[in-house]
Amino acid sequence: MTGLSPLPRAFYDRDTVDVAHDLLGTYLVHDVAGEERVGKIVEVEAYLGETDLAAHSSRGLTPRTRILFGPPGFAYVYLIYGIHFCLNVVTEREGNACAVLVRALEPVRNLSDRTSGPGLLCRAMGIDLRHNGHDLESADLFIAALDEEQPRQVVARPRIGVAYSGIWAAKPLRFYLEGNPYVSKK
């Protein structure tokens, strides 16, 4: 795993669904007090901006959503249910307010806690509100490309926990690697 380097900003500056697909199989890397924690991304959800009623940005620009409206390649981290942090990566050009939620990781290095679910993976990776707005091109928290192209079967399903969003709840915008045991919900 040595030699991992951050994906370039151009990776995130594309269609959100394409970024979501391409994040599967990449590595989330976080240096926590000199310990490099690494997990392979195996499940994500795409959020398509202000028209997507499941997206935080559907309420417009607020202090909380400011990061979503900014440039791509930054972390949008928020607290849910008052106890869990969730990590999203901002996608598309500035102003589009799109993002991809990282839902599950397959542990690769220095991860002993559960990583199947967005709150659990943030706890295991040591990610919290201090990382909101973090530049994912940095050396201490980033996403790295695969070592080599691996064959993969991607499954598309509706997102989890967004029943309030009407027709958006049924859209197949959750993607995961078929057969991976670390996916949060099959």
C-alpha cells in the first residue's frame, strides 16, 4: 500500500453517478497520529444536487451545505442522529451541490472496528466534523486509485433512509460491489 497518492481534483469534477461508480474499489486513506488507516470503498450513494429531494443541498445554500456548493474534491462531513458522522465527497463543478456518500469499506490496513455503514466507517477511520471541508488532495485524508484494474460487478439499488424524498427514494443511486461481505445492506 505504500506509495498511495490522492486522486486528482479532475476525478471528482465529473458526473456524480460516474464518480460514484468509479469510487468503488478505490482506497480511503486517513493518517491518524502517524497510523495509516486504509479501507477499500465497496458501497456508495450518489446525491444529485438541489433537485434531488434526498440531498442536503435540496434546501439550498446554508452554512451547513456551503461545502456542497463549493469546488469538487472536498469532504462534506455531517453528524446524523446526533451520534454518527457521515463522509461525502463533493462532485461536479462549483455550484452544482452534488456529492457521493461513502457507505461501506472493506478493511485493508489498521482497521479493526466495523466499517459496514457510513457512521461505523467514519468511527473506524477517525473521521469527524473536523474534516468537513477537508481537501481530498491532501496527504493525510484522501482517496487513492486502485493498484491495478480489477474486474468488478456493480449493483445499483435505491438509497437507504431517504423515504421522505418522494420519487427520489426509489431511484437506484446506491451502488455496491456485488458479493462483497462489507456492504451495509444487500
